[in-house]
Amino acid sequence: MPVRRTVLFALAAASLASVLAPGAPAAAAAAAARTVHVDCSAPSSGTGSPDSPVNSIPALNAQTPAPGDRVLFRRGTTCRGQLYLHTSGTPEAPIGYGAYGDGAKPRIDADGNLAAVWLRNAAHITVSDLDLTAPGDNTTARRGVWLQAVDSGDLPGITLERLDIHDVRGVLPARTGGNAANGKYAGASGGIVAEALGSTVPSAFTGLTLRDNTLRSVDRAGIYLWSNWCRRPQLATFWNGLCTAPWHPHTGLLVERNTLSSTGGDGLAVKSTADALVQHNTLDGFDERAGSVNAGMWTANSDRITFQYNRSSGGATDRDGQGFDVDHSTRQVTFQYNVSSDNAGGFFLLCPYGADVPGNAEDFTIRYNLSVNDRARTFQICSGGLKRGRIHNNTIQLPRVPQGATHRLVLENATRPGTLDVQFTNNIVRGSGTDAGTLAWTLDDPSFVLDHNLLHHIPVPPAATHTLTEAPLLTAPGPGTTDPAAYRLLPDSPARRAGTPLADDGGRDFFGTALGTPPALGFHDH
């Protein structure tokens, strides 16, 4: 991952001078940077000083900030309109947008515009400590923050942090009868939407950082990345009409410590991106209003993406509705140390686009995760086209299945045998033991290999090898318990040292413990 630098708004002029090029006079740096105060409760618009603040979004948009400038909104006030960010800072002197004074975070209400904050073709900008909303009637696009790179080249150094984004009512329902879902892809609606468009200059966001933000009640997506610079040989054919320019992905994305709840559709979707880290995020409630297929946290048409230490729960429907998803046209995607719980659609979606056509999911790893009470199915596979997949050392607590219902442990929709090249190894899958319904594997492909797993109170597929079936002896497991500590191995658990050694196994379990030799089964080692 590239080195990221967080530059605080409150950088004083003397500190700013210290990071300028050698020999630059401190007085010049102090003169170059200014602070613009914004108070939308003021009766008239002023010069931007504390005693004479700017008092409206249109008046602020008419100004042109310079590198090192700060634009500060007074806490406890509300501004109406669309804040337009279109001038860039520099690596040494980013432009900062934030808050001053006491009280609640200053609010920007989009007031019928497409976004509360719209950044277009600008770089080295930090936006912090604002309350953003974009009301609507779900018939037109809305965003809390809308980042656009349009024939701009690469845009580095953008940070969004400590924002409260809520009541964003973008386009729903999510499907209108055409081939492309409504409210996503180019022109998506959601809490934070970053997209690269254009046809003449390859464009992307580099080093985009999204951290410590709260997003709630947003339609359609929570956090969503898109680029039409996404055409490449691995691309699934149904995206050919959406990807209009050659592959030029977003790079160096960092998404961490964000809290998302009540998203209308997808929770956190990373698309057309390379070398991204998504970690320590919490999602509670997704696919609540879209009426179509959506997942919690997922990636498509992307390379080298890591999701770790995240929680994804409360998927509201079983039209997909899984906590996590490795989707089509992906390579080297890793999901590790995550928790999925109480999702109507299940734990994991694997959704390549056919075995004999572009769009496979290749070299993915799903390890040291915990799944609790994920319903409908544990794993769903859209079709063939999985290559060199590894699912190992996960602990899965199945839900109670009502009488007459069936829970699919793996629901396979492969078109022909030999297209699901997956090793399912060293996992613990625990049934409740009191289910009245049916647990079943819909899995006929011999290339999906089950070896060295503990399968308790569930049927064992005939082709499975080295399978344990006794109780795993966990601390305090159960469908109603999502605390990872409840799924640790007890000292006399048969899962201890029962695994088979694996190359490139991550080195540590969910709790950060170094792995033994041989390793244990499940997400907790000894």
C-alpha cells in the first residue's frame, strides 16, 4: 500500500512554512494561506473573518481557495445548497474544509441539489467534521459527498473524515426493467460516491482516504466506488456497455473505522480499484429499501483488495443479502478477520460470470472469519468461474432452520463440473442441533474440495475427506451470540491441532495469535 499522509486542518502558518520547499520564506507561506469562516446564520455575507463571516453556500462557491487555505463552518448552524470543491491544494498545503466554534457539527443540507458536497477534478483536499444531508423523494440522484474525476488525470490526496452523513434519498427502486440497475454504476446515489468518468484522459482517485465517518439512512449505497475506465480482458461481458474506456483503476484506497447503518442497497462496494484496504468498518442494516440484489461489503472488477476486521450484519432480504461478496472480474481479493451475522441472504456470495467467458474470480482467499446466524445459505455461488479459491479456517455458527425450510450450506449454480476450483479447508461449521428444518449441500462439482473440516450436526458430503463430526467445544456458542470470544476453542476441543498446514496462511488467527503447527480448525488457534 502506498504511504498516506494525513494533514490536519489546524496547521498553523509557521508549521505550514516548515513543510514548504527549502528556502521558502515563512512570511510568504503565512501570507499565502488564509482561513475563511462561514456562518449561515449571519444576517449578511462578509469577508470571511471571524467577525465578518461568509453567510451562504453560493457566496462561498464564488470564492477560489488557494493551497493551504482553510474553510471553516460555524458549529450549530445549517447551510443550504451544494458546496462545490473544484480547486486543488498541494501535497504540502492541502485545502481543508471543517468546523469552528462549539456545539453540533455544522450541517450542509443539499436542499434539492445532487449532493451536499460535490468535488470535481480537484486534489489534495481534506473535508472533516461536517453534518451532511441530501433529502429527496428517491426519484433523482442524491449524495452526501460526490467525488468526480472526469478527464482529469489522477487525483491524489483526498481525505474525508469524521463526517456525519444521513438522510440521503437517492434513486430507488433499484431496478426499472432495463439491463443496468438503477441508482448505481455511473451517477450512483449514496452516502459517499466516488466515480471516474470521461473518454480522453485516463482518470482515477489515488490514495483516497475515508475514515471515521458515520453514514445512516442513505439510498442507494453507503460507500460506493465506480469508474468507466474499467475495460480489460478479464471484464464480464455484461459490463461492456458500462465500461467505455480502457482499464485505469482507482489505487491506494483506504476505508477504515466507518460506521454504516440503514443503507437502502449495497453497504460498501469497491469497484474498478487496485491495491485497496478496507478495515475496521461496521455495517448494520443494508438492502433495506432497494428491492433488488445487494450485498454488505464487496468488490467487483478489482485487483488486490483486502477486507479485514470488519463487521457486516442485518442484510434485510435474501436477494443476495450476504454479508460479504467476491464478485466478478476480480483477482487476489482477501477477506480475513471479519464478522458476518444475522444476514437474511447468508454469509458469503461468490459471483463470477461463467467458466468459459471473461469475468472469473481468481486467486481469492476467505480466512479467519466468523459467521453467526446468517440465514438462507452459507455460501452462494452464482455460476462457474472460480479459480484457485481458498476458504479456510472460518468458524460458522448456523441459524436455527424452521420446520419445512432448507438452509443451503453451499448453493451452487455452476454450469458444468470442474469450474469451481476452491479448497474448503480447516473450517468449523456448527449446526444448532435443534433444527426442525433441513441442512443441505447443493454441491455437485468435484473441483470444490472439502478437506480437514469439522462439520457438527450437519450432513457430511460424500466427497469430503478428513472430516470431524464431534462437538467443537467452543466457549459459549449459539445463533444469538455474536461475540467472537464465545467461539474460542476450549482446552479440550477436538479442533485443536486438527488442521492441515497451508502455505500463505496469514500467520495469525482472528485474535492475533500466531498459528500452531499443525494449525487448529476454525478462526481461533491455540
